[in-house]
Amino acid sequence: MGVSEQAAPAFVRLAAHPLRWRLLSELAASDYRVRELVDLTGEPQNLVSYHLRQLRGGGLVTARRSSFDGRDSYYHLDLERCAHALAAAGAALHPALGDDRPAPAAASAPRTSVLFACTGNSARSPIAEALLARRGGGRIEVASAGSLPKQRMHPEAVRVLKDGYGIDISHRRPRHLDTLDGRRFDYVITLCDKVREVCPDFGDHSRRVHWSIPDPAAAGGAAFARTAAEIDTRVRYLLPRLTRPS
């Protein structure tokens, strides 16, 4: 088969369009609603929606109904699938390029502070705090809090972290966002749609990021393991951003 007859890999064809690449770039940093992507790209909503459908059809982007307003959906870039797609595209060009591992974190980067927030601070945000603290190896200053904290950590969150990751948070108690008033964070990451609407500012330089993750307590059972796995994947791909030298 001649070069002109060889089709480019699906990821290359999807990502090559300038607007789709812009959407991928924005969603690589945070989950967004359509109207927010319209504002970020400066393109008409019907055009943004069309290209989001293309990215969803290609399996790179997913959508979830907002738990704050069910009429809205948050779009999320599946970084794990992107990594494999990029590796496959590289391998199609040359076998030596087929490495899909996330970029390693830089050991010499300055210490970064991160706050994770969800409503109850009993499952999603403490899971994220524990996993980032473990993966950060002391290079990240990490905390979590909630807008309406529960009385205790959810026992399933405690169990999943203990059994699946060897991390014990049974001694932790949920805390209110107000207890962190006056502190400054480089990143403030909201993990539920409700807390995103009420999360206070923590310094003008804070970067706001949203991960639209359903409350596992609403589903129960295996939902906690799935939630922890999703958060762990997001944390792995966040870490190089946090530890990259300025």
C-alpha cells in the first residue's frame, strides 16, 4: 500500500482539527460545561457542540449530568484513553514511539499546595487528598474540606483506601471549608458539581479545576472502588503538572 493510501490513526484525525484540539486542551485541565467551552474558545455553541459529539464518538470525551443542575452536563477528557491512543498513533509511525506511560514528575520542582473540595468531605475529597499525598511523595502540600461536612468519614471510603491502596484515613474527620480561611492554595480542585458553585476563593493566584465525579454514597457498593480508581487516574495525570519546574 502506498503512503497516500494509508489512513492516519483515528486520534490524529480527530485531534488535527484546530477547534477539536482546543477543546481537548481545555478539557485536559478541567471538566467544563458547553457554555463554558463556548466562552473559552470564542466559537458558536452549535459548532462547539458538534465537535464535542465528534470527540465523544471517538471515545476521547465523556459527558455526565450535573448533580447541581440536571439540565447541564460536564464534559471530561479521558486522559487514560488519550494516552493509549497517542501511543498507538506513535507505534503506527515507529515502534519505538509506542510508549503510553504518563510523563514522569520532576523531582526538583517547587512544593505546590492543593485543596480538594466536595460537599461532605467524607469520600471523594479525602480519597483524592490521600492518593495525591501518597503519589506526591512529600512534594505536594495537600488538604481537603467540604461545604457541608459529615460527622465522619464514610466507612466505604475508609475501606476502599485501606484494602485497595494501603492508606488508612480512619483517624481523619471531615472539616469545613471555613476552617481553611486565610490559607492560600496553588490549585483548588472541586470534585462535585454542588461544591463548585459555593467554593470560596483561596488567593488570587489559585488555579480552579473541576472534576465532575458522582457521589459514590448515592450508588453504594462497588461505586466507591470505581470512584477511587477514577480519582487515582486523574491524580496520576495531574501530578506532572504540579511538579513541573516553573
